[in-house]
Amino acid sequence: MEEDSSSGTINEAKARKRSNLNTESDPILFFHLLKRNLIWFVVIIAICVSATYVYLRYTAPVYESRLTYQVNSINTANKVLNVNEFQETNSLAKDVEILKSKLLFRRALHRMPIDVSYYKQGEILINELYRSSPFKVDYVIKDSTVIGLPFFIEFTNDLKFKLIQNNKLIGEFEINTTINHPKVDLKITLLRKENFKDYGNLKDGSLFFKINNYENLTNEYIGRLVVFPMNPNAKTVNIAFQDFNPEKARDIVTAIALEYIDYDIEERSKSSKKALQFIDFQLDKYYNKVKGSENKIQEFQQGTNFSTIDRSTIYFDRSNKLENELFDVDIKNKVLREIKKSISSNNSKDINVYDLLSILAGTDYAGGIMTSITSLKELLLEKENLQFEVTKDSEAVKSLNHRIEVQKKVLYESINSSINKLTAKRAEILIKIKEVEKKFLNVPAQELEYARLQRVLSLDEKFYNLLMEKRTEYSISDAGFVTQHIILDRALIPTEAVYPKKKIFILFGFIIGAVLSLILLLVKYIMKNTISSIDEIIRHSYAGVSVLGIVPKYKHDIPVSQLVVNKNPKSIIAESFRAIRSNMQFISDTHGKKLLAVTSTVSGEGKTFCAINIAGIIAYSGKKVVILDLDMRKPKIHLGFGVENTVGMSTLLIKSKEISECIHHSELENLDFITSGPIPPNPSELIINGELDNIVKELQIEYDFVIIDNPPIGLVSDAMDILKKADYPIYVFKNEYSKKYFVNNVDRLIMDNGVNNLSIILNAVDHGKSAYGGGYGYGYGGGYGYGGGYGYGYGGYYEDEPKEKKSFLSGIFGRKK
């Protein structure tokens, strides 16, 4: 008893391990599903490729134009005349950043005729008529909200047109006349008026225009611009731009390259111009000083009749030398204090770096401090460019402000240190001047006054000459600057779109279709839980189930189970039943009367069809056979033979009729049958009341084979006792219909209920599946196991139950019957 309980527990545990999903690796099944669903895969791939064609047809192509640009600038005057270099030298990285900046892009757009955009409205796509519009718009904006609004134009003839906005007619106007709109004054001019008849689209109302704002265009287009260095050593840069209009893409790239030439010249000459302005102001100032000093000397000589005295020469030379030194110190001190004053402002925008560079030019500090000032200028320029891309409160701007403040502090401390040194040096020079004046106290007052006036004139002349020299240098440098930016490969109008690429997209559509098909195949493979071969039944069975044979699928649909082996005795299906008849001897080879019982898991698996045709093929061998229809809930034998079902097994089991009254003779010799009779309210009780054994014994007196068509054992348990008593208990599965877990019932019958000689038949196997599922014959499966109980979720029992309409997807993923 304990062993039986333990065995039952093991059987249940093994049955629960069987999943409704296909968890096995079966390449043959995989390729079988591929073959069966190949048409669906072709359809899916065709749909994906067709969808790709539709996408390509209704997607505006994007064109890319590019050019190769070499950036380089030289100052020929500096090299020829050996003049100091005042302009800073740009690095390639800086050139690239300027080329892709919004500042330069906006300037480049002003070179192009895109203040007004012209379009043609198609059925789906909108085409821009860049440089090909049949009309021109002149405008004066009154209200900025008009920017970006579409105005549709419908020409009625070559002199008049209708103006439409927001599907509302503004009015009909003549060409070349001013239209006073509340937001803008417009003037429409028709181009190529002599060819008006050739422009059929002028009258269909599909043309419209928009007034643009350069700032909005810059923000819209800047993301399509790509600038990257190609060869840092050669200073070559690649400039590319993408747009729906190929000609506009070419023009924008070219405009950027040309605009950078003008921008570079302006920026590089800005330093020289600022310095010249400062020097001109100082020249005017010191010219007046020199003239004033000369007038004072002249007035002194005329008023005193003074002539040059040799005694004052020594005093004059020494005093003049010290005064020159004092002048140099004062000049340097003034320069440094000017720079200090400029950077002391808290607002970094107030710093004019060009003024600082011009102030510093020619001093002993031009090397070190100029480097710091140049670094400060680069930070300020970087901040200016960054403000076009981010807000002033962004982290990038805050970080840059911090670096600017640090650079200002470093420069401030350097200048303070230099000023302190100059102050100390000036004090020493003043002490020396006093000593010289003390030695020459005896020089007559007129000589001293004359020497003083002469010294002041000399200092003013010296500083004036210095300014003239610097002005000459800056003028030569400014005039000698020549840009060497060269367009190595000019931008061309692209003929092939960069997006979408037709071949790549078609290939992509094909790959997507193939991937979806593969996913569909994998899903069907994983979700497949129907039996496809005898081999699957053997693998899923834990008991030593024997295989009686397979029955191929009949070439025509059979509305009801009927005898077919007599219609074409040499057909494949007749041969399959002969093979089953031959294999039955391996189950029981003893002589005498035999009882054969047929059942299945659920209705529709073909048990009645198999029972009728097994009976027919046995009758062909000369044996007398009778078929009993015990499926009293859903009888079919009478339908298969085309007789009435007024009497039969139900009337025999209640002993209301005799056997002779219920037997029907078929058209096939030696084959008789008894129908189920009227459907009783209690078929199970009738079958187990003991009368069935008496009926079988009585029939075996006359017949060699008694074949019983039992009800499905997966739904009801009526057939259990009959299967145990049968010489040939047969269990029918239907190919691609029976679920894999139906094998549990076979294991249960063999291992738990003692139906040891139970054999199986696989029904409705496709003719082309000989490579998958084996051929005909009798064999044994291996292994042992336990099956589940009766009928959980095996489906309906009656054919007249309502069926759901299958959708397209359920048709793909659903089973094939």
C-alpha cells in the first residue's frame, strides 16, 4: 500500500514537470515549422519591404554638401619690414569652434536670399522652392508676430492673385502693388512673366511663403552643421551641412567659408585699429605739447636776448639723462596704472582687451603681461561664444566667470608688483636729480630756465617720435594682413540623398521582416504544445507505451467518421490500416475471439474513424467483425454508416431489445455494427451495470472481433473497465490537434490503472511528414512515469458548441487541424 502511494506521488510529480510550452531542442520540428509557415514569412518580409518603399516614397530626402577648407593667415608686412606681430595667432581648434559657432552661422545666412522662404504644398510632402520660386516677395514688417506665418498664393492670371492665410481669403490683389496687411506690407512680383502659361501650379493654390527671422533660422539650422578638423598639420577643416534642398545645402556651406574670411580679417585688424585710434589721440595731445614747448623757448629767448652758454651743457646733459629715465619710469607707471584701472572693474564686459594691448605695446612689459592679457581675452571670447548656446546662470558660464576672475587677480597682482618697483626707482631718480641741481646752484637763473625748457621740449619730442613710430608700425601691420583661408574642395550640389539611403533601407526592411519572421517562428516553436510525431509521444511518455501505427491524413475532409478503406483498397490510408492490423499480432498473437477497445482524450481526435476502418480492414481478411458504439453521449457510428439510431446499445443495456434486433449490416461483407441507440440520461451507469459483459460474450459466439468505440477517456471514465478487459486497447492521438500533455492519460492508464498492453495510433499525419515523425510500424517507447487525473481543460465534448471567429493573428499563431 505504501509502495502504491509512493508510486502515485512520483507519477504526479513527473506529470507536473510537463510544461504547456515547448522547452525541448528539436531542430527537425523547427525546420518542419519553418516549412509549414514559409508562406507567412514571405508575406511578412514582403510587408516590411513594402512598408520601406512607402516610407521612402513619402519621406523627404536629406542632402549633404561639404567642402574642404584650409585655414591660415599671414602678415606680409611683418615679414618684409620686420615689424612686430601685434595680432594673436589662432589655433586650429579655435578656428573650428568659430566656424561652427552661431555667431558666424548667423552672419553667413545674411549672405543668402533666405529672408523669405518659398514652398510648394504637395499631397504629403512640402518642397522648398529655393532659388526656383516663380514669384518674389518684398516686405516691410509692422508686427514681428508675422514671422513664420504661411501666406498662400493663388494666381488667377498673370496680373492678379489671391492671398490666403489660415484658410481665410485676405483679398485679391494685383502684382507689383503694395498690400497693406495689419502686420506687414507686402509686394508680390511675378518672375518670368512671359512663361506664365507654363506654370500650372500657380493656379492650384499650393504655393506659399514665410517671412523668416535670422535668429530663428540659426537655431533651426545650426544642428545640421558639422565642422571637424581633417589634418591638424595642414590645418584643413571639413565643413558639411544637411538640408532637404541640395542647392541650399551647397550655398550655406560656401557662405560659411566665405564669411569666415571676412570675419577673420575684421577680428585680426580690430586690434590694430583700436591701437591706431589710441595713438592718434595721443599724437594730437603731444603735438600740442611740443608746439607749446617750442613757443615757450622762443618767447624766453626773445624776452631775455639769451644765447646758449657752454657752462650749462654739462648740467643739461646730466639733467636730461635723468629726466629721460624719469620719463620712462612715468610712462611705464602710467601704462600699468591704465591697465590696472581697466581690470579693476567688477564687470568683465567693461574690459577692452584691444585697448590694453595697444597701451602695452612698445613697453618692457609687453612680453609677460601681454601674455596674461591675451589669455584673459581668450577667456572673454570663449564666454561670449558660450552665451549663444547656454544661459548666463548655467554651470559652464559660472565656471568660465571664475576662471576670468582668477586671471584678473593674477594680472592685477603682477601689475601691482611692477608699479611698486617703478615707484621705488622713480624715488631714486628724483634723489639723483636733486643732487645734480645742488651741484649747479651757481648756474645763472637764465641758463637754468633755458635748460629746463630745453629738457621739456626734448622729452615731448621724444615721446611724440615714439608715438609716430608705433603708428607707422600698426598701419603697416594692418595694411599687410592677408588671409590665406583657401577652399581646397568646393561644395557641389549633391545628387544623392544621405538620408534615407534607398538600398540600405530596403535591406533594413528585408532584415526586419526576416527577424520578425524568425521571432514568429520561435514563438510558434515555443508555444507549440500539440503532438507532431510518434517520437514526441514516446519522449513525453514515462511508461513503456507501444506504437501500433500511424494513419495519414485523408485527402478530402470527412464530415463524419465513415468507412474509407473499401473505397480505394490500394490507397495509402488503406495500407496504413493494414499495417495496424499486422502490428496487432505483436500485442496478442493467441487464437480465439478478440475484444478491441478504442478511446482517445477528447472528441475530434478520430477514434470513431479509426475504429470503423480497423473493423473494415479486419473484415477484409475474412474475419467477422462487429462494432459497438458506446459513446452514447455523442454517437457517430450511425452517421458513419448512414442508418437510423432508434435502437442500439442503450436499449440492449436496459434489456428492452434483443441483439438480433439491434444489429445492422454494412455494405462490406463480414462487417456489422450496433449503434448507440437513444441517448440515455445515465450512460455511465448503463455501461457498468454488468450487462455489457453479457452482450460481448453473446456477440463473440458469432463474431471473431468485437470492436468497441468508447467515449473519450480524458472527459469521462466510462471506458476504464473495458480497456482493462480488451485484448487490444487502443488510444488515438490526432496529429497537430492533440496536446502534448494528453500523454499523461496514457501513462495513467498503463502505470496507475494496469492497462499494460495499451497501444497508440497517431491519426491525420500529413503525407509530406515522413521525414518528421517516422514511418509506419510497431515499436515500443522507453521510460516510466505517472499521468495526471481526468479532464482538466481538455476542451468541449460536443461539436455544436459555439466557436470563436479567428482573427488574422490567431490564424498565424493558432493550431492547424
